[in-house]
Amino acid sequence: MSLPQTPSSGFSLDSRSIAYFSMEIALSPSLPTYSGGLGMLAGDTLRSAADTAAPMLAISLVHRRGYFRQHLDAVGQQTETDVPWSPEATLPSVSHLFSIQMQNREVLLRAWRFDVVGVTGHIVPVFLLDADVEGNDTWDRHLTDHLYGGDAYYRLCQETILGLGGIALLQSLGAKPEVFHMNEGHAALLTIGLLEAHLNGAPLLNATESDIEAVRRQCVFTTHTPVPAGHDQFGLDQMYQILGHDRAAAIDRTGCLHNGLMNMTYIALRFSRFVNGVAMQHGIVSQQMFPTYPVHAITNGVHAGTWLSTAFQNLFDTQSPAAEIPGWRTDNQYLRAAYGIDPATISATHREGKTRLLAAVATRTGQHFDPNVLTLGFARRVATYKRANLLFTDPARLVAIAEKISGLQILFAGKAHPADTAGKGLIRDVFAEAAHLNSSALKIVYLENYDWALGALLTQGVDVWVNTPRRPYEASGTSGMKAALNGVPSLSILDGWWIEGCAENTTGWAIEDGETEEVEADSLYSKLENSIAPMYANPAAWATMQRHCIALNGTFFNTHRMLGQYFTNSYFPKPVTQDAAPSPSSLSQTAEVVLA
């Protein structure tokens, strides 16, 4: 993907009414500014904003040394190296420096600009904050180097730059958004920057509830984490040392501490007028986690123009009602045109993606997979709750199924955080199982360095997407949505988006809930042997399912639809009367009925 050019002179930020803040944003395969799902979601959101001419801009950090490149040895031991890049050689700079007060000193910042360009030429500018500025303390210059790097002190400094630095940048540019969207709690300190601006130089201790309400009217917050331990929190000593007494005392006084710690999620909750989870079930889980705040739900999506294979894009372009502006690219509901395409054509188009994937597997590993054999894909961040090894609960049974159905191929991929010892152990476990089980009937390969490009190959090329999280820890998940766009059904635990996307034997299969992992594994094996394999052996039935995946799930689980819901429900909601407004408890009860 080529990087966008600086827009022509006269481009103005005056009309940008929404400022989107995210610690990571996947902007281009060539830029290491993301780690995984959160960054991919952010990037897809902005690509849909550009396609639909949404009045948005975005703020993130430059991450000069990236997240990391994963290296795996012969037994699956993961090591990491930096992915350095030079914004000076890549992106235009905002022409002036600006600063924030942090750690009782001034920290100079600059910003680099990446333009997300939509299909009609609309631009969503993304500003990447950078502390590597001459004149800063040597330690400060490295604060925007590593995404999710360092210790808690380093992380709080980064989140201070994102929140307070982002507000300082917008002020220096003269931009005046009406809505500030915090994509996860990392950006929560922007609310303190807005409160300072609202007070116009008066001390924060002077802030009244009316002042806080003025900030709340501007802020919305999306939480992505259904596990309390996943929400960033910091010690009070770090809070005072990094933010200074006035800001720290204001955070304390406004009720943003939780269990004696500075909690970024509680800051975002306190200062936001709209809060949402990222799937219907996640909204319920989040409401239970934060019972004193109303939590809504807007289910995630993916950017169809990014994740549809080239072959499928070309196919759908021929179905478009408007040749000059392909309908599906600006309105993903036109993907319903799949129902006007012969299923055999859908299947043949997916086959192109499978051929490309298996060629890449051969190049990367020397392993040659058979394009006629059922191929499963499992790829995501490696964490213990995602249970990459559930497939190996009963190895003998897995081998027996592979032999019975004339072969089975499984592709794994995923990175463990450098500090996640247990996650790294899971990768080694998969390698060990592969070495033990690989045979003429069963082939298992773990692919190194799961990133944008590999994610596209996998979701466009496998036959079935497998997802086995421990409920209810999957907030949403988006890789299965990318697969569905390309005619790939899922075999998944009913959690996150799959509760909404699973039509049994139509868009995929549900792994039934169980009290033990053995029970859930039994369901996985049974579905594989008795439902999936027989349908795969029937090309006409399989092609019909592939078409359902695109026409049913592709038309809904996309960021065009998702962004529309944000505009309608979060950014600029229509006022409702008090009598008409449902209570948070009734919303939760309604969702529970729907999901039961």
C-alpha cells in the first residue's frame, strides 16, 4: 500500500467535528503503529470514515520502534526485535512544536500526519504524536518509541502524551471538535485537558459539577476489555509524580480512583456522556462491571474494502449499481448482491484466496498443503483465555477425525506479548503438538509474525475460522468478521460478535458451552466430524454456505454500519423524552432476552 500524499493547500480542520483518540491505529501494512485487534479496529473505523466522508480526525502516537517483530525457533520459542521506522522520511510534519507539563517539567512534542484517503477522495487526517524532539530530556525522547513497552511509569507517561498532548495539539492547530471519542481508556486524560481548557487558566480545584458536565457533553468512550485486570491502573505516587499535584488531586476529587488506584477506565466513565461495549454481550458484561454507569453496545465491524480479497472486490464491482462509485465500497449493504451470484462463482473466487495462502505457506515454511483438503485457521493475539490449545484436548480423536475425513490441515498464527510468559508457553505447546501429530492425514503449521499481511492471507484463504475463547472474555473479536467477508464460516465459542453472527449450519457453527474444557472440546470435535466435514464434502452445499457468510454477516459486521451507529447513537444522538428513554437495567434485561 502506498502512503498518502499531503493534501492540497487549503485543506481545513474547521469542519472536523469528531476527534478520535486511540493508542494504536493500523494505518498501513508498512507502518508498525499497531499491535492487534484494537489498532485494526481503529484503522478500519477511519477508513470507513474516509469512504463515507465523515467529519473526523484522529490522534495517536508515532511508535518509532513499533510493537515488535516475532521470531520463532524450531520449538516455538518466541523472541522479539524492534521494528524501527523514520517518520521524517515517511510523513509530513505539523510545522510547529508544542508542549505539555509532565513530570514537573516541560515536554516538547511534534506531530506527524498520515492521511487516510477514502474512495471518493475524502481525507481523514491522523496525527501521530512524537516526543523525540531536540531539547527534551533524553529519557523523555524515547516515550513514543515502543507501543505497550516499558513499565507502568512509562505507560502512564505515554497515556499522558496521548491525552493531554492530543488536546494541546488540537488547540495549537485551532481545531475545535464537538465530540472526543476515547477508543479504550488509554486516552482518558484528554478529559483533564478539556477541563483545563474549559476553566481557561483557573485552577482545577475550582472545577464544579457544572464544569465537569461541560466536559462530559463532549466525550464518548468505548471500552473493549471485559476483564477488570485489563483496564489500565496506576499507583497514586506515579499519578502525582507524572501529572503533578493539581491534576492528580482533581482526579481524586472527582471520584476517578478505584480501589485506591488511578484507573483510566473510571476517568473515562466519569467524564463521558455515552459509554459503549463492542458487542451486545460485551455491553451486558460491561454494565455488570460498571453498574453505576449506563453502558450501551455498538458491535464492532471491519472495513470491507481492506479485508475483501482482490478477487472478491473485482467480483462485487461487477454487481455494483453505480460503475463510477462502486456501491458496496460506500455502502456495504450492497454486499447483499452475493445472493445474485451463482454459489459456484463464490466458491471459485474463494478458491483463489486459498491458492494464494497455501503458496505463501510453502514459501514461508516449506510445507505444502493440499488445496482440496479442509483447512482450519486459528490466528489472534496469544493469551491464555483464547485457548490456542483447545483443539489438542484429545489428540487421538483429532487424528482419528483427520483420517476419517480424508485429511485435515490447521494453520496457527499469533504473537504473545513479550512479558506474557504463559502466552509464549502456549506457542511452544502448539509446536510440540504439531511435531507429535503431523502425519499424512493431519498437518499443523504455526506461521511466524502474525501481522496485517498474514492476517489478510489467512482470513481470505482458510476454509473455516476457529475461535475458542473462554467465555465471557471475548469482548468482540473481528478476525472472524474478515473471514466471513471472504465466504469463510466460523467454528467458534458463542461469545463476542459470534453470538450475533452465528446461524447454525448457515454462517458457521457454535461450539457449545460446557462446564469443562473437555466438554467444549467434545462439541468442537463433534461439529468438525459430523457437520463441517460432510458439508465440505458436498461442494454445492459448501458454496451456498460461503454465499450466506458474505450476504448475511458481511453486510452487517462492517465498520460502515458500525460508524453509522456511532453517529446516530453516540456522536449526535437525537434527543429523547425522559418517558421514552430506557433505563440501563431494562437495556440489559432486553439484551439478555435476545441473547438467551
